[in-house]
Amino acid sequence: MPSHLPTRTDPSRTLPRRELLRSSAAAASILALAGGAGARQARAAGTDKSHRPLPFENHTVSDIARRLAASAYKAPDQTLPKAISNLNFDQFSSIAFRPDMALWHGQNLAFDVEFFPRGYLYSPKIDIYEVVDGQYAPVPYNPDMFTYGDPALRVTDDIGFSGLRLRYAINTPGVMEEFCVFLGASYFRAVARGQNYGLSARGFADGTGDAARGEEFALFRAFWLERPQPGMDLVVLHALLDSPSLAGAFRFTIRPGDMTIFDVQSTLFPRVAISESGIAPLTGMYYFDANDRSHIDDWRPAAHDSEALQIWTGSDQQLFRPLRNPLDLQFSAFSDISPRGFGLMQRRRTFRDFEDLALNYEKRPSLWIEPIGDWGPGSVDLVEIPTPNEVNDNIVSFWRPKDPLKAGHEYPYAYRMYWGADTPFPTRLARIGETRVGMVTDHKDGRFFAIDFTGAPFEDLAPDAKFHLIPQTSAGNIRNVVVEPNPHIKGWRTTFEFYPGDAKIAELSAVLANDQGTVSEKWMYRWTP
């Protein structure tokens, strides 16, 4: 499996644009915590260099985050030795971790852990600890953990690490492969068996899509890795989040496999009121597809990490919103109460969907978020940012609570993340297949939509079975609706013409139905000129 490091041959694995802009503002090590915690908390904050083990309990990171949030935010020190202070891409990539130096290597465990060097876009020092038998101690840095393409890049200072990767025999028994990475701000990504890296997740989002205020990027500034027991196929990772606006504690229980599952327990501690929070944020890339390529000159059928936002609402509606690469930033909010789930999905799973031998978009994971407990009122938000190429991550989705987060309060959020080919819960509804959009013949002011439906309702149909489409639009008008069987996909195709008139934006929707009622997911689409 390829490394998380960006490569020149796979631009979709380069860092998200927002991460590039903000990685230099991330923290280098945990602050020394003042007050009654005393020496123990100073050691927990990374200021005690004795490496003496300290007690670790499930509430340890929460206790640190709570005290951190009660103190003023301190901007990080990102000082590096001169030899590595201005690394370029090639220099950084030439510093490779030695597999024989991995944490837990040779201990007959299902997992081991490799670490990333500091430099290039990753200046902050991230504190990393190992937890064994209820105690934790720092993972010691040694420059000989790495090999160097240029010997001048080897420095003897105790500079520490910038992130980590988890390895497991996910594809071939006995062959350890990277399946999960935590690197840069609060970004992380994972794959299931047989997949390549695609979209990413984050610990928290703040101000995403707010062009006037700008976005604030929190940092996972410390990790605690629990050493797994022999024979255990799960690994537990704790993380401390920090930013000017809040601190947070995360516990990830990670199970790799045909679907890689993260159980996430988090508690957020705002320093200030936060009105534009993003819980369980997802970040991906959408360049073009058959529904949106009017300004793209490319030889491939499509290029994207994710093709749609999918939502299962608290009222049991199932929504499918194809993504776009708009000419102007678009912000959409889907109001809900206690959602059952949402995710950025990649349903296309054949080579012919993309025709790209190098980037293998058909092997990139979908990521589904299942909230645990009652998340109350709020909205699933979607931000679509214009991008001129497939290098930039330009899609963000997250849950935004209706009420602002208040300073001095604590906000627990638990959820399960499913990295895999699809959602974990198959539906008996007809599913949206491809969405195609083009000009109406002889009517340049109209847009022609073709939506394919597949799935369970079309199994064992009577010869005289009939379906009809129920389309709606917030502006303009819809004409010439056609519904017909599509034997090539064992489903049905629906088409219609949309005439926007003078509208500058229109929210379109459609469901497939028969005489008994709705039989499909609800297709949703934002049209802009």
C-alpha cells in the first residue's frame, strides 16, 4: 500500500489546500499546564524529560484537555535545526522511516507504528506516548530511525516526530501494510482491504466556508498509543486536540478489515463561543464527472475521491446529493434532528468509471459517519470550493449543532466511522446511479438531466411494472419528464429538461415512485450558472 506522503504521480494524495495554508500555524508540543496539577501535569504536558512512566486512565487525556482549555492558547514554536528548516518536497520524501524500528516491531502483535519526520509542511513537534499496563512514557526519538537520501539532512537534535502511521496485515497475511495515517493539523485517513487512500477526516472544523472570517485549524498535538494484547485485532489511540478556540480529547478504537471501523469518543472544551463548529468533518476532492464538466477539458470520464454527500436523516429520509466543482464557493445546509448518518460516498467501483491507471479513483474509500447517542438539532453542512485541478481538496462536510458551543462548557460526541466501499447499512430503496447533465438540444438556455436508478425495487418486476418521477425545483421550471427501463444497469433511467429562466441558483430534487409511493432515495442537486 502506498505511503501517505504526497507524490508527484498522485496529486490527490497531496495535502488539502486548507491544511497547506494552516499547517504552519499548528502547535509544536503540549503546553505546560499551570495550577494545582503541579509536576504531574507538567510531565503530562511534555515538559518533563525524565521519560519516567506516568499513570494512564481513560480520563487522562480529557483531564489534560480540560486544564489546557482553561489556560490561554499559546502559539507553537516550530523551530527546527537549520539543515532541515526549509526542506522541499523531494528532500522531505527522501527521509524514510525504517520498518525494523517501528514501535511494537518483532513483538508478535497484529499492529506496529511508524513515524514521520518533521520538516517541509510539518514543522510542529507532535508528542507521542506509548501506554503499557496503565502507564505511559514518551516514544523516544532517534535519528537512526530514518534513512536519508542526503546525509546532510540527518541531525542529532532531539527533534521528535510530526505524525504517525499504523500498519497491519490488511491485504496479505504476514505482510504489514500501512492502513491509517495521522499527519498534519487534525487530519487523518484510512483504507479498507484492497483500497487506496482518498478522502480524509479531521478532529474538528471551525469556520469552514466562511470567506470573511476564515477557517481555524485545530491540531492533534499529542498521541497516546495503547500497546495491544497478542492476538487482538484492534488498536486504541488517544489524541489531544488544541487550537485558539478550544481543546479536545479523542479516543479512537480502530479495527481494520473489509470495512475499517473507527469508534470515536470525543469531548470538546471551548475556550470561546464557537458558532461555526464542525463535528466529524470529512474532506475530499471532486474535480469533475458527467454531471459537472462544462468547464473541464480532460480525457477521462471522471476524477474525484467522492461523488456525493449521502444523508440518512433522523426522520428516516435517505438523501443523495451529487457533488459539484462550482465556479463560486457553495455552502449547503441540510437541517435535521439526531441524524442516523451521513458521509461522502464513492459508489463508482470499476476502472471504466475513471480510466486512470495511476490514480485508481475506483479504489478510494467512502466514509460514513454513524452518530452514537442523541446529537439533537443541527444540520449536515456541505462546502464545495472551486478547484482548477485535482490537487486540491475542495469538498468538506460535517455536522453543525444548531446552538453555538459555549466557552467553559464540555461537549461529548461519540460516533462510528466506516471506511469502505459503501454504507454499512444496505437499503431496500432504489439507489441513485449516475447523474448526467448537458445542454438541451436546440435550447441552449435549458439543461438536460439524466438520472439512473438501480437496486432492490427492480428485482423480479412484473412485465407491466411502471414508475414515475416526482421532480421539484425552487426556481425555473421542469419539462418533458421521461421514465424508462435501462436494461444495461438492470434499473430505470429518468430524464427531464430544466429551464432556470433568470434564476441564479436552484435547488432541484426528485424521487422515483410507483402507485404505492416512493421507492427511491431522494436525489438532490444545486444548480448554478
